[in-house]
Amino acid sequence: MSAVRVLVGTRKGAFVMTSDGKRERWDVSGPHFAGWEIYHLKGSPADPNRLYASQSSGWFGQIIQRSDDGGKTWHQPGTPAGEPTTTPEGMPKGESNKFVYDTSPETGKPLTTHQWYDGTPHPWEFKRVWHLEPSLTDPDTVYAGVEDAGLFRSTDGGQMWQELPGLRGHGSGRSWAPGAGGMCLHTIILDPSDPNRIFIAISAAGTFRTDDGGKTWRPINRGLHSLYIPNPTAEVGHCVHRIAMHRSRPGVLFMQKHWDVMRSDDAGESWREISGNLPSDFGFPIDVHPHEPDTIYVVPIKSDSEHYPPDGKLRVYRSRTGGNEWEPLTKGLPQQHCYVNVLRDAMAVDSLDRCGVYFGTTGGQVYASVDAGDSWTLIVRDLPSVVSVEVQTLP
Amino acid sequence: MIRVVLPAHLRTLARVDGEVTLDIEGPVTLRSVLDALEACYPMLRGTIRDHVTHQRRAFLRFFACEQDLSHEPPDTPLPDLVVSGAEPFLVVGAMAGG
């Protein structure tokens, strides 16, 4: 029988939740890395026992953790304790938490400045990894989206990281600015039909695409309209919160922007609004049903200053028509006095026949639906504030 | 033998209980103690000082013998009581709520 494993990152540790295919009873383990902020953890599609986790702290910085047994045990990839930190030839061994922007004349780009909140130039500073995206085919290859916005890649299981500097240095970096959560690269989508194509999104710069494996990038934000920036239709500067794709239709992208839910049918070349009858088109996560490419999910939030559901009712909205026509999903969700948020990486879907949908809240609840959103139950409540939710469908 | 006291989260990362002890040849300074600490416990690299600049992370402080050494130059000799092992060198997380 199939099983699922839900990976939950919180402000004070990680939790791993497992169930059989019925998804009625859950085993919850954790907190792993207790007391640390776990922005994201995700499993490799090529080896479901290979997990990567981003562990960070304002005091101690960034740590990368790896599990090779599905989350039972973890280690920091790189040089084990007590071993020399250099090879006999004098070369440094792996330092899994070393994220250094590539400024070398041969391969990198000069480290210039980006815009600070007040529009003044601000130096690029690494702060943390927001999102880890394992390769679709190689368990040892994994991408990391970081704050200040940049894209890194490891090809040795997380031991060493190299920036893909063409993104940060493609030309518009000076005009990127932080969103309220920082200037983060939070979304990485690997195109299953084209290994050279990657989509990423940055708050607040927008969406970018490479068609040559990460060497060169260009912004793909035509059609976005953002009233909070000086030029609402600028090429960059949009606060994209999240993008999603169905793997059977990699040219179709869905976006939850700061305001507006958007859709592209040409791999990001142009976007159109599909907010339709949503009670608010502000929100953070967006995801796609695993078997129905036109069924999408969002969680409307009241506004950019009131980060909680409209009317105190926690409602997931589903569109079965690829946008514009939305229905509220409320069964099992609190419909009064609910003032939590659902962050951008805190929603995921499994790929069982009866699709499971999962999300976590800033109030520490993790909800699951085993009927594609028709009804919801709590897996667990009262965790620390949930930052990310991922799910693995296991054989 | 130099004794080093780490904050709880770094002890967890280093997988040690209690104090860490280090053998250092030559002058015992902030730099040589941190070099030796990171050599013995590579997983701590980047958690106390920056990988490249070796600047102390902003929310960490260094103390020994009731002296605040956080802002001393890296080649400052540590007190004799630390060198003799009578007193530990302390890595302390700056106090903050939460």
C-alpha cells in the first residue's frame, strides 16, 4: 500500500509525519533541530529517502542537514567531525553551510547592490536558504534559493554549493528590493520536460527563467501589474509570492502575487489575471492538483497589512477551471475567530488517486484533505508557527 | 589545554556534552582558539564567524575571566588563566527575547 510522508518546517524545528495511503492515522516525529528555524525541507524525487533541510538561526547562521533514511537520522553533509578539513593535496573539503556569492572574474559576477526598502543601494548579504529543490533525476543535485536573492546548486549531496551567478548578475539586480520577509528567492521549478529550463521567483523582483541550465536568465513578468511600485508594469520589481506548475503541462504556470492570482500559458512570456470571484486576491501559497492540471488551490488572505483570512474564516479556494471561477472549501476548517496565515511554501499535494492536499498555518496547525479539498482534518495542532509543508508519496 | 564553553545549539551541532577541550600550539589568541575549534568540529564553521571574512557573527559574544573579548582584535592573547586551563573561554549567544 502507498504511504505519504509530510515534511513540516516551523520556526522552532522540523516535524516528519507519516501515514499509510488512507491518511487517517499519523505518526508525528520531531521536533528535529529543536529551537532552530526550518524554512524548508524537501525530499528527492529520485530517491525518496534522501531529504534536505534548511536550518537557520539569527545567532548561528545557516546549516544544511541531510537525511538518507527518510528523516530518521540527519547529518550535515561535508567534513565529518575530527577529520582534516583539507585533502592531502590541500584542497578544502565540503562546507555544507558555505554560501558565498560567486564574484570570481572567471565564473562570477561583481557583487553590486540591490535596493533597500527606502530605495537606497544596499550591499548583497547572504542570510539564509529559503527553499531547497532537489533535482528530478539525481539525488545528489539540489538547488537552493537564498536571501539575499540568489540561486545556488550542489552536485555532491549538499557538501559544497556554487552560485549560478547569471541570475543575480543578469542586469536588473540593482533594482531588486526586499519584500516584507526579506529579499528572498523562494520558488524554484524544474521543468520535467526540459532539463535546461528552470523557473524561479523572487520577492520583490519577479519571475525569471533560464533555458540553458542556469547560465543566463531573463525576467518573465509581462502582464503583471503592481500598484505598489513606481512603474506598475515594470520588467522587474513585482512581489511574486509563489508560482506552481503541473508536470504534465510545463508551459502553464500559476502565480500568487502580492495581490492578484495570475496564469501564464506560454511558460511565463505573458500573464493574465485569474482572480475572478476570490474574496481577496492577496495570499501566499498556490498549488495544482496532481491529476487535474486545471484544478488549483489558493488561500486568500485579507490584505498585505492584515495577514489573516477574510472575516476570520479559514477557507481554501479551489478552481477547477484553471482560474477565475473559485469555490470555498470550508468543511473541517475554522469558520470563526481564525486569524492565522498560511505562508508561501506551506501547502503541498500528494499524488495518490484520491488527491491529498496539505497546509500548515502560523498558528501551528497542519491540515490534510484526502478528498482533494472537499473536507479537512487536523494532522496536528499547536506546533510552532509553520513555515513550510512538503509531501512525499511513497510506494 | 584550552577549555571552551559553547552555547547549547552549537553543542548539539558539534555533538558534544559540556565543555570542549583543545590543544593549541603557539600563541593562544581568539583566532587560534577559533581555528582549532573549527578544525576539530568542522560543522561549526560559519556558525561563530563568517566563512570568508572571519568576522564574528553579530549576535555572538566572547568572554573569558569576566572580560568581554568580543571586540578585541583576533590576535589578542587570551588571559593566562585561559591558557593554563583554569578558566574557560566562553562563546555566548547575545541575549534576546524569543
